[in-house]
Amino acid sequence: MTASAATRKKIESLREQIRYHNYRYHTLDDIEIPDAEYDRLMRELQTLERDNPELVTADSPTQRVGAEPSGVLQTVRHRLPMLSLDNVFADDELLEFHARVAEKLEFEDGAPTLSYSAEPKLDGAAVSLLYKNGSLVQGATRGDGTTGEDITHNVRTIASVPLHLLGQGFPKMLEVRGEVFMPRAGFEAYNKKAREAGEKTFVNPRNAAAGSLRQLDPKLTAARPLDMYVYGVGLVEGGKLPGRHSEIISKLQEWGLKTCPESRVVEGVQGCVDYYYDIGAKRDALSYDIDGVVYKVDSLALQRELGFVSRAPRWAIAHKFPAQEELTTVEDVEFQVGRTGAVTPVARLTPVFVGGVTVSNATLHNIDELHRKDVRVGDTVIVRRAGDVIPEVVSVVKDRRPEKTKRVRLPKLCPVCGSHVKREEGEAVARCTGGLYCKAQRAESLKHFVSRKALDIEGLGAKLIEQLVSEDRLADPSDLFRLTREELSSRERMGDKSADNLVRAIDASKSTTLARFLFALGIREVGEATAANIATYFGSLPAIKNASEDGLTKVPDVGPVVAKRVRSFFEEQHNLDVIDGLGDLGVHWQDSEPMKVAEDGPLSGQTFVITGTLPTMTRDEAKTLIQREGGKVTGSVSSKTDFLVAGDKAGSKLAKAQKLEVSVLDEEGLRRLIAI
């Protein structure tokens, strides 16, 4: 069954939202939505992709763990990925998980009970510790699951992390994984001391732990009351470990590593349920924050038999606690403006203590959501600390509504710059039309402009950009290239060396590529891959500027919506002025010949997937060749695929193509098809 255009659009919208929130969460440490809302987006995307497997792409958020590290610290590549866990939120979902495990293992009624290792799901920061011959040689954050940040200098300051393992019998190379957290008592004591000193306090123990690990000065980390529980292993070389997860945990404890005292082995799914409610009852009495429990099939042999899906093991699941709720009053509803101009309503609340933190505001997502819940100033509302991190307004207690309250209306003018606010038909989000003139959008747009996959200006951080924008020093991206060493070195915590490095980085960024520059402009719905496709197709910026919507839709993977966004962007004179200003200041790239696509080429109407290593060309070269001859290249094999071009080590895509009876070509076969 062919997926509808609405389904495709919904999937792309969900992917963009999740990527954005991954970036806010993992890279900026600046969360915008509750964990529960993020989980809803991810679960909705997973459901749509499960029902439409032909639409699954390699760059979908479901195919990876999270987002990328900040780049402030040195990066570390995990030799074995640090995968995340799938979540369940209700007992029936846990039963479904258990049923899948039992079916995969062919456990039938009357078979031995399946044992699970159960443990609290700590609310801290996931960390990897690498021991060589018993000595700690490296500590790293999880990062995006594949690449993390080197925090060796910081984990060495944590008293519960042994610098050398105790006893004997440990492997020559042993990677242990666990959670660094700040105990509640230490958190309260630290904040009390900070308040007395007039210093900044932490919002919650989770943020405290994550922020402490990312300090560049280990003395700052050492001053913070951090702890760590180990919950598993990664890389193991030059030695053997026991055959059950629970036995490994006991062995790690023998070697001096701290493990959670609440961990235990339970029998069957009922044992999991009983453990969940037992820990839930103890939750408030624990000395540390948790947001659920984790179950893992205890036998390592069975774990290996179960294997993994793309981003999570099949043999483990996280059972999340329900969000905690309280009543409070809406004192005001304000509207905030984001990087893309999205105008988001925010409820300002009478402060209330929910789930361990004082809550004073909550997002209302968009004007439709606000009107659906009918939230008004003066209302008593149920506020939920969703995902134990960020609050949301669940509903209004209507019988407590004061008289003469008024329905909140979408503002006609931007609260930041006074430009008109518009809402396109069919979209839930309203947007400020001020573009780079709007100070709220300006800061976020400039952060995007200098980001790693855009102009990649190392050292130009979010805080500095915000300061420069607030001072009206940066009116648009061209002002970045007018920054001087003198004005930068005079800033707090900058200094001559940092200013010199930043000026050099800014100057180096002038030499870029058309794809990076196009991505840096921040055109709505033009991500990294789309920008690269447009740049390859047209070859030069003037050609892109002058392209019609119909012309843009001929670019692979560019539909009418993206074409309209690009066309609208280049029809705005102030955007053209900014681009001209950047060119005048030396921003440049090498143009290329536009892609010549044969309208009635030999591959017109045919869909290809490329996998493996080809003998004489890269996959990108093969993709360009196919597109030039009118063919379409996608990332995943489905019933719509006409040909799979397979090289060496083709892997699962080849197996799927054979199962679906898709024609398989080698490189020579592709050349014969095109007759070259």
C-alpha cells in the first residue's frame, strides 16, 4: 500500500522536530519540551515508520540514539555503541515487550521462567569508563551513542570511581558503563551554599550532574558532590566475564565499582511488575532521583540470541514512571519567538513544587493546543512535570475558573520586533515574518549559521552570540566577519589568545561550499541533505536564486513545500542584501557544473538503492550518475524499489531486496543499464 502525501509530510515534520529537540537537549543543554512530549513524537514517528517501512531512511532519528556532542571537549568514538533503551509507560506495554521476547526465544507455556535483571533507572548522565590492565585510562559521555566527549579529567575526581580496580581476574581491557548522578542531599547542600554566596544554583540533580561532567576545569567538578553507579559493560578484551548480567554486576562490585543496591533478579513478567511498584513506592525515600526502572534479560546467551534493533537492544526495556502532577494558577500567557520565527505560547504559573523542582512556567506548544485546552489567565490548572524534567499544562479545572476571563488570542504583531505574525493554512505554528530583523530569531539564526555543519566557526559559542545580539553588534550574519580582535579580547573570559583563535576561525570559514552556505542560511525545511542536493543540482547560487518552484521540484527529494520555502526566501530583498554583504566580505566557494538530468533518460521513473562498496566509484558518484539519467535514489529498500546496486559487504539491504524480489545490479550492471 502506497503511503499518502499527508503521511510522508507528517513523517518529515516529526523527523525535523525530533532532530531539533535532540540538538537542544544534547548539544545546547537547553531543553524546550517535556520528556513526555519528546517521547510522544518519537513513538508517533516509530509507529508511522513501522507501518510504512518503505519511508524509513538512514538519517531518521529512529535510526540513531540522539544528537552530536558539543565539540567543546575532545571527542571519543565508542568502539561499541552506547545504545539507548526503548520505553514502556503502562503494564500492558510491558506485557507486550515480554511476549515479543518470549516469542523470539520460542519460550512456550511450561518452559522455564525467563529471568530479568531489574534496576532503578537513574536520572543522571550516562558515562563510559575504560580500564586497561585495571587502571582507569578514559572516561567519556554517551554523546550521540557513537561519539562522546572525553571527560577523563572529571570522572577521576568522583570518589566512587576507582582509579584502579581491586582484586584480580579482570580483563586486560574492560569498559564499564553507568550513570553519574548528584544525590539529593548533595544537590540541596550545593545549592544552599551557592545561594548564600550569591552564585547560580542548579535546576535539578540531573542537570547538575551533566553540567558538572562537561566542565573544562576538573577543580570545578571535584567541588560538586557527584556519585556513580555502574550498570553494565561494553568492550571486553583479554578476559572473560560471567554468563549472566547479574553475575557481571556482582563481579564489577568485587572489583571496586559501585553498583545500585536496589538492583535484583526477578522471575518472569510478574516479577518485573512487582519490582516496578515496589521501587515506585520507595521512590521518594531514595537518596537519588529516578524516572523509572530498567529490565534486562539476565542471560547473556539469550541477549545475543535476541540481538538489537537499529537504536536499542531487544533484550532490555525502560519502564517509565507516570509524570507527577500538581495544581497551580496561570498568572499570565506570554508568547516566545524561536529561531524559525515560531511564536509559542508559554503559561506563567504561580510557582509550585512538582516532582522535586519548583515549576513557574510551562509551554503550551502552539495556539491550537492553547485553545484546545482553553487555558486562560486566572485559571487553576493541572501541571505535570512530564518526564521528570519540564512541566506541561495538562488541563484546566473549569469549575474554579474566575468570572470574566478572556480567551487568549494569537498576537497580530511579534512581541519581540513588532513584525506581522502569520499562520499558514494547514499549519499549527504561527510565525513572525521579521526574519533576520527579529532579535529573537537573529540570535538563533546566527547560532545555526556558525554551527558545525554550516559555516563551522569554532569558538563562537551561543552565549557570545547572544551577548553580541543583545548589544545590537550583530544585525545579520555579515557582521560576524566584521568582528575585530580588539573588541573580542576585551570581553570577559576571552583574552588575546582566544580572540586570535576566533578571528582566525571566522576568517577560515569564508572559504566554504555552496551546500554548507545554503544550509547555513536557515531556510525552513532545508536541512543538510536537502541543501547538498540543491547545490549539486544547480551548481551555483545565481542559478538557485533564479530557479522557479517547478524547477526546484526537479531536484531529487525536493517537493512542493520545500520548493516554496526556497523560492520565498530568495524573493525577500533583505535576504538577498545579506547574501550580497557576505560575498563582499569574502565568503566564497567553488561553483560546479549544474547537474544535467535527462528528462526522458534511460532511468526515468526508476527508483534505486545503493549499498556496499563499489569497485571503481563511490556511492555518491553512483548516486549522481543515476540522478543525471533521470533515476531516483532512496536510502531504504521497499516494494517501490526497482533496482538495488550492491557492492562488497552489501549487508541487510541485499537480503531485503532478495526477499522482495527486487532486481540486484553490480556496478557493471548499472553501467550496462545506462549504456556507458
